[in-house]
Amino acid sequence: MPNLIEPATVNFTRGNGLAISQNAQWIVPVSVFSRDNLVDTNIDLTGYTGRMDVKERADYEEVLFSPEVQIDGNTFTLFLDSEKSASIVIQGENPADTKTYVYTVDLKDPDGNVYRALQGNIEVSPSVIKEG
């Protein structure tokens, strides 16, 4: 059986408006489809589960944080609430001093097959507002 979901490389950066801002909610919806002869067909993700892990580097064991993967129809949404984004340890003199991490998003179908859906870099921008 061919791999139904092929991984896409997407970099979540300040430049494309998709970076995580510390202390803020982060939401990114992603539609999943297959392409055959330039025709896109939605892939039904009913019954799938998802996982996103963010690390300093791909070869590191430690997962720094794991945004939620919420699945609905042919879309999954990456979600991190403001409390979890506030807990990301990052230092910088101003919000433009982003830290770049690596991530992958895997989707598991009801039969237990795991597909890498997304991979790439993700930037986190520090906040000047701290709790207290």
C-alpha cells in the first residue's frame, strides 16, 4: 500500500507569521490532501491521532514541548495555549531575538500506521512581559 500521507517541510518563522510568540496562543490549521495528476483529493483523517514534538536538534533525546494536534475531517490544527508557550525557556534582548528549534508532526491512522505529515524548523520569539 502506498504511503497516503507524504511529509511536507514547513518552517514556522516570524517572516511568514507562523512563529510561536512566548506568552501567546499559537494556532495553525493544516489541510491534508493527496495530489494525482495535478488533482487534489482530501484525505479523511477520521479516527487518526496526531503528535508534534519540538526539540533543540533532531538528534537530541529531550522533547522541549509538544503542541496539541487536534484533528477534524481532513484538517489537523496545531495548538499551544498561552500558558504552555509562556513555559518555553528562551532568552533574548527583544522579541526579534528568536530561537529556532526543529519539529515533526506524525499522524497515526486507525490501523496503527504512522505517517510523518510535517517537518521543519520552528521559531519562538521571547516576550518582554513576564509573569509575576
